[in-house]
Amino acid sequence: MYSFSRIFAVLKKELVQMRRDRLTFAIMIMIPIVQLTLFGYAINTDPRHLPTLLDIRDDGPFTRAIVSTLHTSTFFDVTGVVGSAAEGDEALKTGAADFVVIIPEGFERALVRGERPQIVVEADATDPVAAGGPVGALPVLLERALSPLMEEAALAAPDPPPWDLVVHRRYNPAGVTAYNIVPGLLAVILTMTMAMITAIAITRELERGTMETLLATPARPMEVMIGKILPYVGVGYIQIAILLIAGVGLFGVPFTGGLAPLLLGATVFIVVNLALGFLISTLARTQMQAMQMTFFFFLPSILLSGFIFPFEGMPLWARWLGEALPTTHFIRLTRAVVLKDAGFTDIVNQIWPMLIQLTVITTIAVNRYRQTLD
Amino acid sequence: MNAAEPAIRVEGLTKRFGDFTAVDHLSMSVPKGVIYGFLGPNGSGKTTTIRMMCGLLTPDEGKGTALGYDILTEGRRIKKRVGYMTQKFSLYEELSVRENLNFMARMYGESDVRARVDAVMAEYGLADRAKQLASQLSGGWKQRLALAASMIHKPDLLLLDEPTAGVDPAARRHFWERIHDMTASGITVLVSTHYMDEAIQCDHICFIHKGRKLVDAPAAEIPERSGLVTWRIKGPDLDDLAKELRRLAPVEQVARFGDALHVSGKDAGALARSLASYRDRENLELRESEAGLEEVFIHLIEQNRDDAAQAA
């Protein structure tokens, strides 16, 4: 016979344990709230206000109409003007801009003569989803800008439009999602394993009491930490190798960049995550708590980093939060190196934020770390 | 450090955890080359004190030296020459006996790790189990491994925190033989325990309760110093008799040991007078004797409780 009172006894005990473990309880309550906020408010798969540069080589009412339409469009945020194609390429590569709109020399004259001049748009298509919306909106925007002027000038009927819109989907012309996901996955997997493994490896010593043995030896805390962390740095490199080989071999991701900048970025990123794991270990008392804390950090690292959902689609507060996460910067870095052939100078803007994060995390962790059992 | 200097000397050692005072102005001195029994009930502050002595916890007040080094500032020097065995087994379960010992030898910077580990394994009879994982060892063997690990760097001072908890009598006996061997070779051993049969094996005993020292004397002098007298009573229906005796004013404690009752009191004369009538009872056999350590300690705890209650 099943005894209701026994089931009730177990249930009650379980509830008491749940209440006593404040952290678990807090996380169980926080996770739905955080998920809801992130999914509901922050994530938007239809990004607007993408940074756009103009490369204007002509002048006149038509050109000005295009520029002013782009300025008023919600898809594009015109952030500046470039003087050369090379400058535009560099901006796309470093991620400073997602689009460069080029209006060629003699555009107005050619348009009036009915020579179908080209308007060239260089688009960063690493994320095919994010680039899709604005690119799709371009023909309509151009028509809206130019048609009234065309009518005014009593020129040819606008169908087909008397201009030729050329969109270069850079870095991922075929729009393969895997190209975008695989380099991002590199960052996400490292985030998860590096931080969690270190946090768990340290809390395990605390939980099992072996930390007391270690502290009773003359070993310096730094010796212990370095010795504990180094093997996991090795694990991190193995993970990178597996993901790169699988990415290129199975998904045909074009590895356009150099291995050296990627490894530099990866080393910084791995160290940041190990430091984070170290920090978590100074906050958690048990391995279970360490895992929960890592997960709590892991969630925004996936959702707010631009890994799955376009970064530019998020509201400002979420983007600031995203900027504070090392994963965001490493995702940009891996995508830039793997897909855009970015070199050392192109990834500087991703390296320094990670170094700042490393400094902040390490400072807090070292301040919290106790060489005694106090 | 001269020969007359004690192995450990602490003064006014105090440690608080929030509102709770775990160790309260404790002073003690451990002579060199003795087995120093550190006794006290659970939660009396033994582990906290030991941890402060080897630099694992920072005292809130007080000062002290271990092996001539300041416990506040020279923790690392102390650690090099102190072996510490924790209450709970705290070596690596996933490592084998040899791997654990190798690890500890390296942590202490032993120059010839292999030779030292081989020697220790031979000394503690662990050689046959070198490849066995620590997780597969029984309680007694785990304790033996832990003791071997704490001796890996040939320390001058050994701090053992309830080393025999949960260990069978044969293993405990073997363990104490080792401890006697160590002191014979000049090592000072501080051992915390609450087994009275182990307390008897110590040269010197310090008894603490609620973080305060109640007694600190050579083991042999403790019963006499306590002034406690114990009568041993043998006979039938001891449980009923115990209830009866507890009601007598001069009787402080009545405890049953097998077929005898131990009836103790501080006032020897009054106790003898109260018990006089029982002498004539049939089948009862009464004998006056020196109080045992157990009686002394229970007496001390109760006295301390009364003092604390009065102070409050």
C-alpha cells in the first residue's frame, strides 16, 4: 500500500530543504523572471537601427533624397561617411558598421539619362537573419526616395526602377546560418565549460574538505590556483580545436582568417572565464551552487551576446548588459576572424573590453579569496 | 628555539563566529615530546583551536607560538614543520594511496618523493594497498593513510583532530602504538578526542568546554586535583538504585558502567555518610575509589554550566 503520510513526509522534507538552500530557491524564482525579461523585452529578431556608413561620390537632389531617406529609416542608423572603399571595408570587418551604401560618381546624370546606374550596398551578412530585414527594405526605401523626384522630372515610369540596386552580401553570400552559429558556438561552449569547470573544481575541494588539507600545507594559494586552472586552459584549446575542425569539416564554414589572432583572442577569453569560475567559487559553498551560479551567468551569455538573436535588435539596456559579457566580445571576435579574415588590428576593439572584464573579475575574486578557512 | 621552550604556547586565544564565541581567551602550553590530550565535548572549540594553531584560522584576539614561530605571522614556517590530520578524511578519494602520498610529498617540497613515499608506506603498512583508491579504503585504513600523509614531511609537531572517530578498536590500538612510537622519537603530538580510554594514554590533558579551559594538568594528577570521590556499587536492580541515589544531595552524578554504578560527589564526608545506610543492604557491594576521568569531566562540565548560569 502506498502511504499518503509517507509521501507527505518526503514532500515536506523536500520543501524544508528547498527553503534552507536560499541560493537554489532564489535561482528558481529568478530564472523565470530573467528568462521572461530577456525573451520578452530584449530579444527581437527583427533588428532596426543598424550602423550604416555612406560612401557618397555624387551630389544633387537625387543623392540627397536617398541620404535623407536613409537617415529617417528605422532600419539604418547613418553613423558617418567614408572617403574610400577601403575605409568602408575596414568598418565592416571590425564590425563598426553593418552596411556601407555607395552612390557612385555620375549617379544623377546616369539616372536622368536612363542608364540604370548602380547603387551598391555592402552588407555584413555574417548573420543572415539580421541582415535580411534591412536588405529587403532597401528597394522600397529607394523608390520612396526617388519616385517623387522622378515624377517631377517627368522621367520614365518607375517600373522597373530606372536604377540598379546591387547588394553584396559579404562574408556569407549564401546566407548559411551555420557560418554564423559555429564561430559563435565556440564562444558559448567555452563560456559554459571554462567557468563551470573551474568553479566546480574549486568548490569540490571545499565541499570535500580537501581544501583544508591544501591550506595546511606550505603551498601558496597562487601555486594551488595556477596548478588547478592550467589543465583547464588545455581543455579549452582542445575544445577550440574540435569545434574548428568540426565546423570546417562538417559544416563547411570558411575559415578565412589566421589562427594566430583567434588563439590570442581565445587565450584572453579562456582566462576571463577561468577567473569568472574562480570568482563563482568564492561565492558558492557547494558544487551544486557553483553550477547554478554558472548557469545564471550562462543564460544571458547566450541570449544577450548576439549568439542566436541579433545584438542590434535589442533595446539599449540589453545591449549594455550584453557589452558587459565577455562572450559578446569573443563572439564578435571569432566571427570577425573566421568569416571576415580579421587580423590583429581588427580585433583590438574586442580584446580590450575582455581585458577590462578580466581585471574587474580578478580584483573582486582575489579580494574575496581567503587563504584561511575564516 | 631552545629545548625547554614548549612546542606550542598560546595566550588569550579567542575566536568568534558572529555572536558565537568558539574559543574564549584560551591559554595553553604544550611541552615538547609529549602526547597532549585535547579534550572537550562536541562543539567545545577543539577544532577551532587546532586550526588557529596551524594558521588555518586567524584568531580575533590573543597570540601564540608553535615550534617557536608566531602563529599570527609565520604560518608558512609552521606549516612546513607541522603535520595536521583533519577530523574528516580530507585526502583525494579518486586518487590511489600512492598518488595521495606522492601529492602530499610534493606539496611539502620533499626532495626524493619516491623514496619518502616508499618509506612512509612501509612504516604504516600501506605498501600492499599502494594502488588502491582512497575511496575504496575502510575507515581504519583511511585513518592510517591520513596519518601517513600527515607524517610525510617528518614534522616535529603533529596535530590530530579526533583521529580515531569511527575507527574500530583494533585499528585504534594500532594507531595509538604509532603515536607512542612518535613521541618516543621526539615528536610532539597534540590529539583531540572524546574517548576516555584514549585520554588515559595521554601524558598531559587539557580539557575545554564552551571555548574555555577547565583543566590543564598531567593526566595522572587530574582525578586527585578534581577532589572528586567516586563510589563503585555492585548489586542487583542498579537502575532503580541509580534513581534513588540521584535524589541524595551530596551525590553529583550517578553513571552506570556495566555491572557497577559510579556514584560521585565533591564532598567526600557527606557522600560517605549518605551512602552509609546502603552498606548494610543485602547484595550490595560498595567500594570507595579515585574518580575516573569521565566522572571528572562530567563534573567539570556541569560546574562550568553552573558558573556560566550564575554569571548570566
